[in-house]
Amino acid sequence: MVVSIELSDADVDRLFHALADATRRDIVRRSVDGDLSVSRLAEDYPMSFAAVQKHVAVLERVGLVTKVRRGRELLVRSEPETLRRARLALDQLAEVWEGRVQRMAALLDDDSTPEHQTRTKREG
Amino acid sequence: MVVSIELSDADVDRLFHALADATRRDIVRRSVDGDLSVSRLAEDYPMSFAAVQKHVAVLERVGLVTKVRRGRELLVRSEPETLRRARLALDQLAEVWEGRVQRMAALLDDDSTPEHQTRTKREG
DNA sequence: ATAACCTACAACCAAATGGTTGTATCAATT
DNA sequence: AATTGATACAACCATTTGGTTGTAGGTTAT
């Protein structure tokens, strides 16, 4: 079972930054099966091998991909769990609107009984 | 009804970049009710008014917030629809893993009948 | 052993980012 | 009309980013 620790602000910063580049997102997509080496990946982008290497390093630092040695090459594999955390961060941002709906309901409905709204509680 | 047009790579770049800053994410959170002006928002960050103004501009450019004039101030309101699009972009990235599951199933099960896999289609 | 291939990493550069201060505009108040 | 408050925007600066080339270290194959 994955514990899914809470991400710090800095973590979320880095995670979204890693995702804010089309080349990096493409690398994540192509690395799902974990059977492509860095040089193989690099073949399909209009930039140097070293540039692609840097992109992979950015993804690796935030845990969006991992590298596994096979012979003289490193196979890149993307990690769905980290992407799931990015989604979680987005969801937590979106939660504020749910809270707003809650508050609006409370204004309209006096029986909104805020003492047992366990559904809206954040799990710490 | 919101049409939810497809985002270009550059759009997703800008969207995730806008979200890759803790101050900007906080502004989005605080602007849910749309009752805070730029200067009111700026009061709570350890930086100049102009810096916060720039952050709001970044959010505005990608549609994460809009500004509405009220007297001499501009009220900032965050736009849930744009955040929903960010989530959609994440989901489309995550789809590749579903595709992988699909392909693995096809290897194990000869009757995977790829000609009528309507279940895997995303609703727009 | 030597050659060929894959990766790592440093040095360098241009452009973008995130901050600053200063000045101008515009609306509201007096 | 003059003042005050809120915003806009330009100029500037330091740091980061995304690219480059070059060099060096392992691993495989000949």
C-alpha cells in the first residue's frame, strides 16, 4: 500500500514545473512501458542528446520517471504514482470551490447543520 | 454549456507553469469568492504590490482568474473551469497507463477484440 | 585491447522568470 | 480642484531555465 505523503509547496512547485514542458510530458508518455533508453528517447526530439538528458533529469528529480540500467543503456520508466500526486494537488486546489458551495448552502439553508459535515473535512 | 476546447501543448505549458508557484496557487484559493482586490491580496505576501500584480497577470493570461472592476478596485475571481482543464490535461497524460493495461490484456487474452473497445473512450 | 556506444557532467550562453523601484493613470472622496 | 487609493506599466537586476558543445567514464562487441 502506498502511503501518499503530503506534498510540500516546494514539491508541488517542482512537480508542476516538470509538467509545464511539452517535451517532458511527451517523455513521460513514451516511457510508460519502460523500454526506451535515454538515447532512444532523444532520437525523436529536435535538440541535442544532452538537452533530453536534462529533461529526463528534471522528471527523475520529481519522481515522474525512474531509470533502470540494462547493459550499457538506462531504460526510462514513468511513475504513475507521482502523476497521481499531481492530480491530488489539483484536486485539493479545486476543493476550495466545494467549500464555497458549502458556505453558500449554509447561507440559503439554515438547517445546513455545520456540526456534522464530516464529508467536507480534510484528511490531514 | 461549456465547450471545453482541446488545449494546445503551449496552452498546457502555460497552464502548468502558472500553477507551479505557491503564491499563485494561494491567490487562486483566496479568490474563489471573487471578493478580494489585488491590493487586498497583496497585503498578505512578503513581496511588493507590483510582484503580486504580476502573479495575478500570469493567472489571468491562462484564464485561472478574471478581474472585475468595482469602483476603483479590481476584484479577482478564480475560474474553476480552467482548473478543470488542467485536470483534464493530467488525465490525458494518465491515459497512457490505461492504454498500457489494455495492451497487456491484449497479450494475455486473445479475445480482447480491439474493434469494439468503446469503454475506453473518454467522454468529452 | 580497441572501437563503438551510452551516459554523465561541466562550462558556457541567451532568454525567461521573479523580484525590485519609479512613474503615470484613473476613480473616489473631500 | 486637489488628494487619496488602486492599478498599470516600464526599466532594471539577479537567478533560473533550456539549450549548446566538449570531455570523460563505463559497457558491449569485435
